[in-house]
Amino acid sequence: AVGDAGAEGDAEEMRRAGALLQRLQRRDLYRFVGTVQLSPATDGQPAPDAGLLKGTPAALKAVASEIVQIACDLGGAGALRAEDLIVDLRRVSYGCRSDNPLQRIRWYDAKQAQGEGEGEYLRARRLPVETRAATPRAFEEVSLRVFLTAPDAGGLDGARAAFRLWSERNEVCDEID
């Protein structure tokens, strides 16, 4: 009887491993819940939690727990667990981390012979309105991303609704994808 229980456990483990391998082959991995851009306090907007901006494990775990709690409050009690969510930060630095990259750029006329540190600076111009949306708003962008690891897509809509509400409550809902 003891051997049978062990065999059943092994069979279940093998079934889960086989299902995982099939998902890997189909590239059916994690489901994307959403992303928001985090930025320091500007224009009277509050700054996100410092731990969250640094990406500390405790802060990321707290975000997952809050999203699960919101999902439960929305009526999906027990459908979403914190272990089913991956919360991470993506940092994109535009060359100088938090320093202004324009302080390190010198504009010069390439057709004019110049000694080191000499020459006329060219006049900078403002970008047209249509291209401003494609340029970064900060020297370093920090995005919070959330993924659902559960193999079935049943909880995806609830997770997205909870994430959207979490973003609104934390006032980081400017760019929800």
C-alpha cells in the first residue's frame, strides 16, 4: 500500500512535468497581465514606494499580495494566489542612469575645423509634437510588469481587473497595457 501511494505521487509528478514540457514546446508560458510605468514624484504626483522603485523582493511580493486581495474583493475568492503571479521591474536607462544625458552631449558643426573644446554650438530645436510620444519622459524608465503563471487562462481577466484597480489606487495608472 505504501508503494502504491508513492507510485501515484510519481505518476502525478510525471504528468505535471509532461504538461510543462508540452507548454514549453508550444511556447505557452506565462500570461501577461499588465505593466505600468513608475516614475519619481513630478508635477504634484506622489512617488511610488522607494522599495518598489528599487525592486526589493519584499515590495514586489507585497504588490502580488495586494493584487490577490483586490481580486478576492472583486469576487474571485480563491481563484488567484500570490504564487500564481510574477511581479518584476524592467529598467531602461538612456545612457547616464539618473543624470541628464544632454549634459554630456556637445553640439558642433562637423563641416568646420575645430580644436578640442572649440567651435560654435548649433542651436537645439524642440521635437515636433507627433514625435514626442516616442521619446523617453525620463532619463531612466522603470516599469512594473505582472505575469500570471497558472496554465489555464481562466484567472487572467480577474488578474487584469485587479491589477488595473491596484494601479489606479496607487496612482500609477498612466500607461496600463
